[in-house]
Amino acid sequence: MLLVLGEKGKHASGTENRRLVWKEVVWPLILELNNVSFTLSEYQRKRNEVCTKFGIPVTVTSRGLVSLLQKNILFKEKDLYSIHYKLIPYMRLKVECNYATIIKEVRSK
């Protein structure tokens, strides 16, 4: 899951960064906190753990977080981030919520 710069196109890299941040940082953090939102400092703590574990630079996760915001999967207000309301049932059930699921849920009407 490590992103190697230069091997993929712009869109593929963006998708991989989103997937990494969602799977390894955001969703585990949501389940850990048992809350639909998290603070910037909580995110940074989890992000640092993941970056150390996988040996990836913080910039990769930063791009992934921004991309999740741009796709309306996450929303930001001041230093508080929250998940899309359609993902709340997954959090309450404490189930795995992979990237394909979030895209399907967020895009469905």
C-alpha cells in the first residue's frame, strides 16, 4: 500500500492516498473514539503512528486527508473533522467500512 512517486498517474495516486488514509488512519480512529468526529490533534496522533508503522512521509497522508475532504467523505469545521452522515450506521455497528463502501454510500441519493 506504500505509494511510490512516479509510478502512477495523478488520479491513481490520489485514490491510493485516500484509500490509505481512510483505511489506516480515519476509520480506525473513528472506531477507536466511537464518535463521528475527531480533532486535528487526534488525527495527527493516529497519522504519526501510521507513518511510523509503514515508513511513509506525512505528506502522503496530508494529501489523502485533503482528498477525502474534497470528495465530501469528511467535513471540516475549525479543527474538527466529521464523517459523512451516511457512514454513521457503519460506525455504530463497528464494522469494516472500506473505500468502495464509502464511495458507494456518499454518492448514492
